Amino acid sequence: MLPGPDPDSITATELHRVVPVGDFSIAQLARTLKTTTAHVIYLLSQHPFDWSPPRFQRTQHTATRVHQWRTWYEQNHLSLQTIADREGTSLAAVRLALLRSGTQLRPAGSYPGQPRRN
């Protein structure tokens, strides 16, 4: 039993409604719900909420897409910028993901069998 108000007096719907987007603290959430930090920790363990920052969520998305990006880059000869534009992400994110996956990057403005643009 936790000290303070009954944690079941706060519903999962109410908890998720007050969880702010972006950075926040457990203490801040406890103040908003007028309860203790122990209750908030308990409630979040019972009713998980993806409160990871948007950057982490984008990283998870990148990990699921890198195989497709590699195919587009190597087989379809799309540029890094074209892939980034198509996926709504940054050129740097595509470049880094491909490098980490072991993709050999070609010089900018070229693809196999074609001279580099000037």
C-alpha cells in the first residue's frame, strides 16, 4: 500500500490526458494530479505511456526504415536528399543511418555508372 491518496482514484485516461508532450518530470506530473511521485510511478507502470522525447521516437523510426533506405540508395540510385525528403527526415539522419548500416556512400551528385555532376 502506498502512502497518500488511493492510486486507483486516478484513471489511465486522466493520467494520459495530463502527461505533457516533451520533457517533464515525475514531480511535475504528481503536482498536476495532486498526488505523490510514488503514485505517479506506480500509475505509469500500470498504464505505460510513451513519454520518450520526439528525437528518440524518430530514432526508433529510423531503425525500422534503414533497410528500405539502403535499397533506394543502392538499387534505385536515389540521392540521400531525395530519401530524406521522401521520408520527412533530415539528410544527416539518412546519411548517419546508412553509414551505421555499412552502406558505402558514393560522392555527392553521382551514382554507379554515371559521372559526378559539377
